[in-house]
Amino acid sequence: MTHRIEITRSEAKARGLTHFFTGTPCENGHVAERYVSNLQCVECNRAPLQALAPLLNKITFKL
């Protein structure tokens, strides 16, 4: 179990942090950290990337 310290966006911004945690669920019900830059939930932001991962793994890059 991960223990998160609650910190407001303004406190995180003042400290130069990239994430903050309030303990309040996002609109999709995740109780997760949020990005200081855009207020997005880290879990909501991760979901589309996980969906693309299998496709990206198939791509080969030629240099």
C-alpha cells in the first residue's frame, strides 16, 4: 500500500514539483496524483498510452 502525502497544486507548484495529490477522486473515480501543469489525473492519462503500447511494440524503426 502506497501512502501519499496530500499537497495542493499551489504548494506543489511553489516547490517546483510536477505532481500533486489531494485525495479527491477525478471524474473517472481514480484517487491518484495529478499533474501540476494541466490538472490531469495520472491514471486517466496513462490509459490511452497502455492501449497504444501493443501497437508501438510492433513498430520497427529504421535509421
